[in-house]
Amino acid sequence: MQLHEKIPNNVNLSQNRRLQRALEKWQPNYLKWWKEAGPEDFQEDQIYLRTAISVDSKGWANFDYVKMPDYKWGIFLAEPEADRRISCGDNYGQPAWQEVPGEFRNHLRRLIVTQGDTEPASVEQQRLLCKIAPSLYDCRNLFQVNVEEGRHLWAMVYLLHAHFGRDGREEAEELLERRSGDFDKPRILTTFNEPIDDWLSFFMFTMFTDRDGKYQLLALAESAFDPLSRTTRFMLTEEAHHMFVGETGVMRVVQRACELMKEDPNEDARALGGIDLDTVQRYVNFWYSSSLDLFGGEISSNAADFFGAGLKGRAWEGKKFDDHVALEQFYEVDVAENGHISKKEVPLRTAMNEVLRDQYVDDNQRGVDRWNKCIAENGIDYKITLPHKRFNRKMGIYQGRHFDTLGNPISEDEFNAKASQWLPTAEDRVYIKSLMKPVLEPGKIANWLAPPKRGINNQGFDFEYIRHA
């Protein structure tokens, strides 16, 4: 582990001087991007952060105070598996690739660039949230997510530099040139151009959009290209905290809403400065449906090609599936034709995006069930639900069609008439933003949010998670 090198790494970077020089040339541009597009302010403060000092179970979560610009961004790959074999597709069972096969070069580069583009995008989306953080605990969690997304960018850039020559170097530069929401140079995927200017949106993003990231990383962890597999396997250890921030963040909004409902004679959480459950539901509908689009088309020749080549698998390919070639199987997909929904069996390989999406849906439902348990324990008669996966879709076979939250086909006029019941309104957003006042004293928290049940790394909620310069 070369932890104290200019670029911390566990890939023996110093043994490849050409690659080391190229990445050291990229590093100042990265730090420039971080200062321009990363968290506004707090750069000179000491933040209680988790930093990887090795990739084993004892070292990947080392806690200490650090200034964010001094964070040990670098290149950490999971330890290699001896004699690792390709886990899926036409080359199933053959030795995993250590270099990029020429015939798959463009596909692999596209996958790596698309994944890499999401990492800085989310940092850019969230850069102003620190100025309106509801507690020091939450502000610290935001920064933890930000620095790890920055390190995930490093992970993808290493692959581009190490395995794709000049094309890879150019792609790495462009990853720093695009900006979330920029009219001329937006981020590649639509969801990563959505504004996140309030903490309810941040919690929803880390619940739903980072969970999409989890499943994309699980699919890439099955890749026949071993450096990509090892990279994403280590990224997954960090991704879990991001989803924890989202799921528990929404849970704390829900808990506080229930408390305020019980205090108000009309059970109106807004009347006492909270976020009502109907508004929570509308934000769920928006961010969940937006994140569903990130999986791509339900029926996709690209998905078939990626699986057949072994570039991507299914989540937990080896543990959950028996047939890893998937040439003779079919998958049932709902299609909308003539105003009706019908079942259609399609070749399994072409439905790999949908297989991954269905795994994602089930995972999200478990989180929603925990929110509803909290509501029930508070004696409130209300259930948060995930809208049907056909609702509000902007990509795939449901794009351009209209469905209610139960997945029933409706007209565009019907959808527009009920949109304010289903999706956040301008009034909702104005109200939520009015609550976003910073609370940055140890042990204090905004009125609209319940404190966490426990702090970070066995620390209390009133711990000094940020030491101001």
C-alpha cells in the first residue's frame, strides 16, 4: 500500500513511471475542479472523515480529522482473486482479462466514462448544501459522501489512463470539464443534472440515486475486465454509507413529521414547521422515478451485448443465478400497446437492464417498509409507497406515455390534472427551501428533522464533527 505517495494507491503506481506522470499531471486539474465545484466553504476546516488506508476490513474505514483538500484521494482496488474466471456471457468460465480486448475497447470505455461522470456530478449538485445543513452531524455526512464520490472519480480515471491510451486521457480531462446542469456541457445522465438545493432532495438522492449506483457497481463488479471488477468491488464498500445517509435521513424526516402531527390538533406537520408526509411522498415519486430511468431501456440490444461479452453481469451473478450464459431463457416485460398493458416474453439477454431494475425495486421497498414501520409505531395512519415503475418515466418503453402511480395508462390531460398530487409542486419547493436554515452548533438540529439514533463511529450526536478553522 503506497499510502504516502503523492497519489495514494495500492496498484504499485511508482512502478509505472509513465502512468504516474500522467496521473500527477491530472491531479492539479482535479484539485482545481474540487475548489471550483466541490463544497462551498469549509475547505479549511477539520472534518471528522472516514479515509481508506488499506483495502482490508481493518483499514478501509479509518476515522480522523482532515481538511477536505488534503483527503487521501487515490486509487484503491480490491485485492485480486486468484485465478478469477469470467462470471457470465459467451466467455463464461474463461480467465478474466487483465487488459482490454480490442473488440470491446469502445464498449468498456463508454461504461467507465458513464459511471465516472456520475461521481463528480453528484458533488456539483450538492455543493451548496453545506451552507444550509440542519446539523453538524448531517454536514459531516454530506462531506463524507462528497469526498468518496471524488475518490470514485479517481478510480475511473485511473482505468482510463492505465488502459485506454490517449483516448482515455482525453476522456479523463472531459470528466472535469462537464458540469451538472450546465447548458453547454451538462453531465451525461439527466438525473445528474437535476438541482439538489434542499436537504429533502439530498436524502432522496442518496436513498434512490445512490442505490442505482450500487446496482450499477454490482453489475460492473462481475465484469470480465478484472481491473474494473476490482475497482467497483472496493467502491461498493464506500457506497453503503451513502445509502445509509439517504434512508436514515428520510426516516428522520418521517419521524419528526409524526412527532409534529401528534402535537398539532389538525395533525398538520407544516403548521409546526415540519415536512408533512404527503410532501415526502411526492418527493419519493419524483426521485424514485427519475432514478429508475438510469437503468436504461427495458428491452435493450446494448444490454444484451454487454452481458454476452461479459462486460456487465447481474447483481450477485454467482450467488443468485444458475445459468450464467442466458441464451435460452426469457424474461417477462410489461409493454403498453393501444392503451393496454400486456405481458411480453423477451430474450433474457435483452432484458438485463430490467432484471437489474427489478432487483433495485425490491431493495428500495425494504427501505420504504422501514419508514412505514416508523410511522405505524408513532400511531399515524399513513403509508409511503413506491410508485409503479411505469410512472413518470422519461426513458425506455414507457417514455412519452402517461401512467398513474399504480401503473395504469391514463391520458396526458389526466396526468397533468393530477401531477400536483403526485409530484413536488413549486409551492412545495418554496416551502421546503424556507426550512433550510443552517444549524451548525454541536448537539443542535433543525426543527424539521429528528436527530439520529446514534452518531458516526460510536460518537454521540453532540460530537464536534467539524472543527472550524
